[in-house]
Amino acid sequence: MNILDLNSNQKETILLIHPMLSSAQGMKSLIADQMGQGFRYIIPDLSAHGQSASLIYESALKESQMIYNYLKAHHIKDLSLAFGASLGGVVLLQLLNHKDIRFGKLVFEGVSLWINAPLLDVFTRYLLLIKHRKALQNRDLAVRKMVALYGEKGEMMADSFIAMDEESIKHISHDCAFVALPNLTPEEQQSCVFFYGSKEFDLIAAKKVLPKKYPHATFHIWQGYDHCCKITENSAVYCKLLKEMIVKKNTSFNEVTHDKQKI
């Protein structure tokens, strides 16, 4: 696993785990560069992505173990913020099983919370493989579709999708349909913030799972947004919110934002 380790002289550390089709460089430009040089950033390339594109993605469990091994090897025990978007959030959930890592705030953007959804796995795998084969045949069309959803970063995401092997796609689909949710204490849950766009499919599972499994966590819906589109629309505003959550880590999400209409 390739891992960007930036500003290692800084005391407060932030872990950023990218979604499917993004990369460590994508997280650097989208979040780290916006939040400034006052933090140390640990930003992995998940297998089949970025500088780890030649590696087959096998499971969220294996990815989380590689991240954990890196943190332990570099004596990182405290994370002021851990952020995981979509697939990155599924990996971050697995990391929470390691209780010797302390987390200040945990932010999940558009993470799948489907626990046992075999039909979803079959449908998603089929859909992704069809789209992948079409993208291989027509890069320009794939780029146009990605740019329409995610702006200028869409071209990089389209190329990442084209470069991905089908075995990795199948494993990613499986992981997002069979998410293993860690057991969290009420105190650990209070550190968690789950964000979803009102238009995204994964919101269906979140509405069912979060009140039962993590009732003490914060659950916020971005009205009018699709999957992971809030952060790409205005990353500066989004990152300001993340930064305030670190500074005011003992306050609730509502207290940080003061007025939900602002976000």
C-alpha cells in the first residue's frame, strides 16, 4: 500500500481514506491542501487505486490492516480526525476494531451500511462491470459522465475506473453489500458523524441501521445532493467544517455549525 505521510513534524494527525475511483492525491488536493499545514496527514492509496493501482483490492479488512500496521510502525496512537468517504468509510469502519488507536472525530461521507444484501451485491457487481467495459470502449463518454457528477476531478476518476481490474471491482461490490459494523461504546459513537446526500441510495440503509446500531452518533443529510457530491461541490466550505470539528471536538455537530442552513 502506498501512503502519503505529510507534515510529519506536526502533532495533530488526520487520516484521510478516499472513495472508490479516487486516490491519495485526490484526498490531498480535496482536503489536506484546503485544511492547511498545521496537521500531519496520513493518506493511503487503497489497492487498485492511485499508486497502488497494480494491487488487487481484496477486502476492506485487509486494507484496514495495512493502514493499522502503518500507524503502529510509525507510533501513531492518536488521530484528531479520521475521514472516510464511500468505500473509504467501509475501510475506516474496520479500523475501529483496533481499540489501541484513539480517534478524536470520525467522519463518514456516503458510507455503505448494507450488512447482508446479496441481491445488492449481484446488481452492483453487474452494473459496475457493464459500466467498466463501456468505459474501456469509450473513454470520452465515461469522462463526460464523471465530470457531470463530480466536476473537474471526474476525468481522473474515469481514468481510475478504466485502469481498475475486474477482480477488484467484484471485491469492492461485495464489501459494500456485506459491511461488518464494529461494536462501538456510546462514547465512541458520539465521536462519529455520518453524512449522506438526500438523493443517494445508501441513505436507505443508513436510516435503518444508524438509529439501532449507533444511536449516539450524529446523522446528517445533505439536502439535494447525490453520493459524495457535497464535498466536491465546495471543498473549501466542507473542509472548514472538518477543521471546526477538530477544534471543537467536545461539542456536537449542530453546535459546530451553529446553523444547518449554512452548510
